[in-house]
Amino acid sequence: MHFYEASIIMTKDGLHCQVYGNEHPVNSILVKPKYIPTDKIECDALQYRFLSGKRMNRLNLWADRNKLIEYIERFKKAYPDYILHTDIHGKERLLFSVPIDKIERVYFPKRGFSELMKISKQYLDNHLQSIHELGNFLLKSGLTIDKIGITYSTLVGHYLSEKSDINLVIYGKKNFWKLMDYLKTAEHPLLRWKTKEEWQNFWQRRNRHHVFPQDKFIELMFNKKSEGFFGNSLFVIFCAEEENETWFSWGKETYKQKGFVKIKAIVEDNFSSVARPGMYRIKNAEIIYSKYSDKLCNENKIEQVVFFSRDYCMLCNPGDVIEASGVLEEVSSKEKGTFYRLCIGYFDAYLDGRMLDEYIKPVSISFVSTAHLKNKQEQQSNNIAKTAKNKFSKEICEFCKEQELEIGNKTKYGAIMICKIGNWDNGWFAMLSPKTAGNPEQDFSVQLVPSKHLRYFSEINYSEELAKNYGIIFARVSYAISEIIDEKLNNKDNIIPIATYGKCKHHDEHIHVKLFPYRGDVAQPFTVDSSYENKEICIDKETGEEFIKMTPVKKNLIPKQRLIELSRQMISLCNNKGV
């Protein structure tokens, strides 16, 4: 059964519950109770709120553990229908769910966001105005309004205008990754990212000091673009999987606890690490610690690291070597047979103290340049194989695959990524070619390519951001080429010759523009140059046809060491934000 993550359910017993995940049993919805009436049970270790005319406890799993254990035991007796008993998991698992017949009202984030965006800002308070402004800013990423939602207190209307956070939901993992790319470079006067001090406070509150050294934790979190401030409001962006992209299906797998272990492994794929529950697909797992026995399973069959806390979203990249500690489960799948997974963050982990020993952390990124590239290329190949063909690759567009490379990475034919700007819809990237038609000891060539598979230069006009980003990357690469040529000439009075070349001829081609030093054999006149008309006209003695003599131009490989030095110079010059 599908039911969208982050929807809010009001039950007939007065509970406010947050939908957890997007795969559910047939007769109930998996949730985390968020606000619980105090008429049957209460706990002074939990925060109190007054909602819907009732005094409520706000469930906080990081509260005093002894009091939390006592409270959950009383919850089980007061609300037995909300504890899920299932053959899918073992008896040791604590799972909350709302039976379908206990649902009184559902608040859907998509609907809430759509309704809010229809209202003129003059009728909104400061909190809602901020969300309205933030929503319009996020829509510039290319997302459509039906792929964004609002949730939690804003959605149900019990927010505090000057204090409440902004909690947004992006529907679709591809859409979420697309938005994260957009936010890497997007700017807004009200947008700022968390400071190191703010991440330090988060580190202390979440009890992460026993897992991550403070500086390492801040480094990892600092790169996330899912949390920040818009105006004076903290915002957090969550991801909800679409129905056709969930990474598991409820009822098609069963899970048997096999022990508590610590493993080291290589991340193969992190595409589903943006969702909750989230998952990293891994390989080459090695058990480095076991609480119960030395050999619990075939290590090669540990295929997943699964987590339920947003702390671990987007923490690791393909190719990273990670260390993970948690519950080892044997998975019996109707589709894949038997394999194993490591799980972090079940609700019961907060009760038995296991949470303090559970974690995921990257320990090495030495495999990024190979494994990350391979994984991303495979993913892109799957996405574009049927639509993005061109005359160069015959089957899959090489440029479409290249746009996933990180700066400094090489293609299989030796080109090096030197600059990127924007996202999939409006972005451009620059590749330093391993060959040149000029002098291989002095010259070089750079290609500018749109991230999106554009076939005609006129398509640049469809998006203002796409056109703007083309101008920016053209300026940066031109500047870099000028600086390198000027340095070699060692004479500031010399003219710096740079040429560009691009064509739009083939209906299946991914457009690209080349920039290169305009000298030597490549500095011969083009047919569109007036100097071309001044070339001496010769006559073919056999056919009587006119022709113009031109020197043959051949591409030559740039020496390896020079190519490396060139790429370093280019990367430094192109990515200087002062340019």
C-alpha cells in the first residue's frame, strides 16, 4: 500500500501522527506518533503543547531513556491498536501504525503547498510569507508545483509565526537530487546555510560526539543543501518517494535479526539515501566486530545499509568506504532470494540504548574517482538510453553521461572536467580535450556542453537561467584560456588569439561549443571570414573546378604531464569566484 511520507494523520483517539515512509501494510499506515493526548498517559520528560483544544505530549525519542521506556510501555497499554504486530519483522521490533478505521483526517503536504501558493502574500503572516517566497525560489529549479509539499505544524495550522520551522517535502528522488544540485549554486537574499557553530550545536543535541569528531561531523553536514535558513526561519527539505521508485515493497520481504555488527564496505549507490527509510547499496562488506559471534553470515551477501534517521541522508557517495554499526538482518525476498542488510535507527533502538552504538560514517573516499564515475554513468545510461542518442556514440550520448562527472574527473577517452555551473535543466560544463589540432606542446581545446540534451542552439533561448549560465561559463573559460596564453607569451602587449567553433547540423546531436587558441594551422580562415575570400583561387586541371589551398589539420595527443598541468590551471582559473 502506498501512502505519502510526511502526511499528517489525525486519529479518532486524538493523536497527531507523521506518516513514515511510503510503503505500508494493507490495513494500516506506518507512522511516528508526534503529539499524544495526556488524558490517558503523560510524561514530564516530554514537551507539552496545547493543540486541538487538548494538552499534548510531543514524543521525543532523545528524551531521558528510563522515562521514555516507561512512557512507551504505558502507550502500548493505552493505545494497543497503534502498535503493529507483523510477520514481516521479528518480535523485537517496535513499529507504530494507524489502522485505517482509526483515521479521522489526513493532511496532505502537496495539497497544502498548492493551496498556500494560490494566496496573495498580502493575506499571509510572516511565517507563511516566508514559505511562499521560498516556494517560488525552489520552483525556479525546474520543479513543478505538484512536486513540492509543506508539512508538520504549518500544514495543520498550529505553527508559531516567529518560531516554527519550515518543513518542505519534495516528491520523487530524482526531483530531490535535482533540487540539491540547484541549491549548490542558487542564491537568494533571504537564503543562508547553517554555520559551523549551528552544526556544532546540532552535533551536541544529537549525541553524535561518540561517533564523529566534531570537525569531521561539521565537514560532512556543511555540504548538505537540505537544511538552512530562509529569513529568520530554519528550513528542512525532506524527500518522499514516488510510487514507482520505492526501493522495497511491503510484504515482499521478511527480516530476521541475526545479531549486532560493525562492518566496513564500499558504497555502490546512494540514490535512495535521500528517502526515509533510506538505503545505501554496498559491496565488499567485511564484518569487523560482532556482539554475538564471529561469523553470522556470508559477508558478500550484505548488500544494503538501511537507516531511519535523516542524519544519514546523503552522507556518503558512491565509491566511499564506510563504516556502519547496527542490527544485522537476514532478508528473505520473493524477488531476490536471501541476502543481508544492516539497519540503523529502529524505534526500539532508542529504548534499549542501541542507538548510541549505531551509526554510518565514511572513513575513506579513495574510490570516488572510479566507482562514483562508473555508478553515475550507469545510472545516467539507464535514464537516457532510449532518448538521448547521438551520432557520436550511436547508442548513448557521451555528453549526457559526462555531465555527471565531478570537477577533476576524466572520461574514458581522457577528457577532464574543469568547470560546472547550474543543474540538469539549466547547467553547463567544460571539458579539457586530450587532443588538439594545434601544437600539442602549446595549444589545447575546451568544449562547453549543456547538461541537458539540447539539439539546437536556439533551445538555449527557452530558459533565462540556461542562457545566463552559458554566458557565465563562456566568460570563465575564455578568461582561463587568456591567462594561460598570456603567461606563455610573457608579453602583456600581445594580442591574445582565441577562437570558438560550434555547429548545429544533426538532429540527434548534443550541441557543444569549442574554444581554443587561434594560431598555427588552426588559424587558417573560415569560410565565413572575409580573409577567406582573399585566398588565392586555384584551378583543378582535370575538372576545371576552383579551390583554395589549405594546410591539413590533424589532431594530436597532448603530452600526459602537460594535460595534467593544464587541467589544474584551468580548474583553478575557471572556479575562481572572483572571476
